[in-house]
Amino acid sequence: MQTTRLSLEDVLPLTCSRAGTCCHGNIVLLNPWELFCLAREKKITTREFRDLYTEFGGIKLRFDGKTGWKGKQACSQYIDGFGCSVHLGRPLACRLFPIGRQIYNGEVQYMHEGIKFPCLDGCPEVSELPSLSVGEYLQGQETVDYENAQDAYLELMQDLADMAFELFLDTGLAASGDTKTMVLWETMGNELPEELAKRIGVEWMDCLVIPELPTDFSGPINFVQQHTELLQRKAQEKFSALSTNKDFHEASVLIMGVALFLAQGIGANRMGLAEHWVETVKDILSKR
Ligand code: SF4
Ligand code: SF4
């Protein structure tokens, strides 16, 4: 799909008319910090929020509300005539909309879909409201914490993939001529999220999506740091006594599955990443 790149200085009709059209028929993916913020705002546990209001094992908000704009169903958090019931804890995608964000070669890029400004489709009245620069809009939407969390989870995703690499490359598994591990990494890039969640299993899924962390963290970066340490401790506990190639194979597949599941929650291209990681390891092996 064609996109329009934006700079922080670009001025656009970014004052929301609050018609709620983008809260209908949309896709809102969640990382664990966002799930935590939503549950906190709703005053329920993360487990309850995941089970009641998300799909794909907790990485996608459910849109099963009342039918509204263009006959599309509203977000599970949308209240007709009121708006977002979790406004203060809304995820990054909702704060940014209609702007998109990606990291490309280490650089943050903002854009919107298509050539025409997206809000004009459902809310043409925005052209009558005050225009804002992209930078002003992001500031007003208080995106910083959520952008930081997203970037920290991107790093955690790569750390988990690195762990899967090590379990394959540094244990003798790759040297044994194993061909099944990388095949499964690639397979997991294409699996339905439900299938991947099943493969990962309840224990690791809970640790990834609804981690039990101390509540005295100082912000999103600290939250993700504690989450990273929790996952590392779990891996240490589960993998330190492994000894056979079968064990290493299973552990490598499991951790790669966790990395790929997290990738989907942060909106990364899961299939592309799986292919990229397989190519990276093949490249390492070819130089040995
Ligand atoms: S489409 Fe744009 S103007 Fe309309 S409710 Fe969503 S963000 Fe606001
Ligand atoms: S979380 Fe709130 S802002 Fe986001 S789609 Fe749902 S109702 Fe709309």
C-alpha cells in the first residue's frame, strides 16, 4: 500500500473531531506494556483484560462492539455516545492514528496510509478544525512512553531471537547437521497466531503476554527491562540443564516462537523476520 512520509514539521488537519470512526473495524495490536496499561485503566487484572477483550492470545484488541461506521463493529472499549472507555490507557496505535510509525535502519519514520489524509474519509469535518504539526500532535497524544515501550520490546524481540540462534549455533546442534530447527523457525513465521500460541504453550505465553512483575516500576522502559529479566530467568531455569540435541532443538524452536509472537504484537512483519533470521544463520554457517 502506498504511504505518505511525514516530517515532524508537516502541518495537517490533525484535530480529532471525536466522531469515533477509527474505533470501528480497525486493527489495534498490543505489546505487553499496552495490555498492562489497558487493564490498569479498566481496573481489572491483565489476565482478565486479555481473556475478555483481546484475541490472538492477547496481542490484538477485540472489535466486537456495536456496529457503527460503514457497518463495521466497534472496538471492545468503545462506548456509543461516549467514546473510548480507556482513553488514558489507550495503546500507541490509537494515540498515533491516523499516523503510522516504523523504525527503518535505526531511524524513526512517521507516515500515513495513501496519498489522501486518512481522516478525511470518515470525518471530513476535520478540514474545518485547527491544523497541527505532526510534532504538536504527538506531544498532545503523549506518545513518548508508548513509543519507548515499543522500541524496548523491539530490542527484547531481537534478544529472544539471539537466544534461539545461540541454542542452535553454540550447542553443537547446528554442527550435528540438524535441518529441522530452521525449517520450523520459518514455519512459525507463517502460522496463524492461534497455532503459534498453542505451540508456545500456556506457561511461556503467560510469561510473555501477562508477566507477573513487581508493581513499583518507574515507567515503560523499566517495565520492559523487568520483563526482559523475567524471561531471561525463565530461560536460564528451563534451559541450563539441557544436554541432548533434541532438547536444544525444542528450546531453540520455543524461544524463536516467543520472539515471533512478540514481533506480531509490535506490528513487525513476522514472516519477513523469520525468513531474515534463517538467512542470517545460514550466512553465519556458510562462513564457519
Ligand atoms: S478518523 Fe480521525 S478525526 Fe475521525 S475520529 Fe478517528 S482520529 Fe478522529
Ligand atoms: S482503545 Fe479506545 S481509542 Fe483505541 S480503538 Fe478502542 S475505543 Fe478507540
